[in-house]
Amino acid sequence: MTTLNNFNDLELVDLADVSLVMWDMDGTLVSTERIHAMATHSLLLEKDLSVEELEKSTCGQADDYVYEKLSHNMSFDNKEEYILKKNEIIKELIVENKSSIISPKIISFIKLLQSKEIAIALVTSSQREVMNIILEALDLNKYFHNKRCFEDNNFNKPDPQPYLNTLTELEIEADKAIIFEDSQVGLMAANASKVKKVYQVKWY
């Protein structure tokens, strides 16, 4: 596993014999982990955790995990109510912050992948609604050959199924693919998928 500490490190990525690049979304493709944390923090009854602490403790986790962990500190009757309200807040935050959510260097790198005819896939634990809000707000849909979100898998990260399903759907072998991930949960899934190379990003 190779760590990329800043966007200039994209120059270190070895694309030789690569047919597919798979991207995690939050914290990797786009800087939205803080937005998820801000939305959830606003729904807590007792603000005993700061936004920063909440972001660190839930980074890369799906909404069902976050709700299970924090439901005692919320006024919702069920997970669905929490997700609905959280997504409403995220939608507002994305619109307010979209100019600072993605680096131009990531867009340039994605265009490089296109020029080399390398397939590009998005593999996220976010709900489909949130995924679509982000992709549409930033005009990113046009870049992806395949997109998988929370609802598309029987098991989500840290299980490797989302990545394995993507490989199967695109009919590409693991030794021809690389993955970009930021969270420990995502890295566990990526490493278990046995792809050619996993890049841990720390640029946001």
C-alpha cells in the first residue's frame, strides 16, 4: 500500500497495465467527510463530541453504523428518520460548499485516465441520494463507468464485496485494478479485494 499525502503525489501512481481505477467518494474523491460529520452533529441532542471528534470516529462508516452508535443521543424513532433528515442537511451543505469540495488536480487526473481509456468506478458507502447529490452538484457523473453505493451491496465496507462486485460487473481482473481510499474501514475492504495496488490518500 502506498500513501499519497498531497495531490501532487498523483504523479507517483503507476498506471502501467491498469484497466480500472476505483475511487472511494467521501474523503478521497471529494472532501465531504466533514460535511457528513457536520450534518450528524447538528442532529445530536447533547453536543458532547465536537464535529472534528465525530468526523474521526465515524470516518468511512455507513449511516446504519453511525445511527447505531449515536441513536441514544438523537430524537429519531428509527434509522430511516435519521437518514432522511441528515440527507436534507447534507444537500444544503453541498450547495453551500461545492466550490471547495474537490481539487482541480483530481479532475485533471481523471481526465488523464480517460485519455488512456482506463475505466473509472465509484465505490462508496454513502446512500444513493447523497451520492447523486454530490455527483450532480459537481458535474462528475460523466466520468464514471460504474457506481456502487450503500444500497447496491448485501455487505458494505469493511467487507470487500463492493469492490469485488465492481470488478465482476466491469469484467476486469483484480490484478488490472487499483483503488484510492482514505479511511481504515475502506482500506480494509480494498486490501481484502486483492487488487493490484491500494493507494491510501491523506490529501483532504
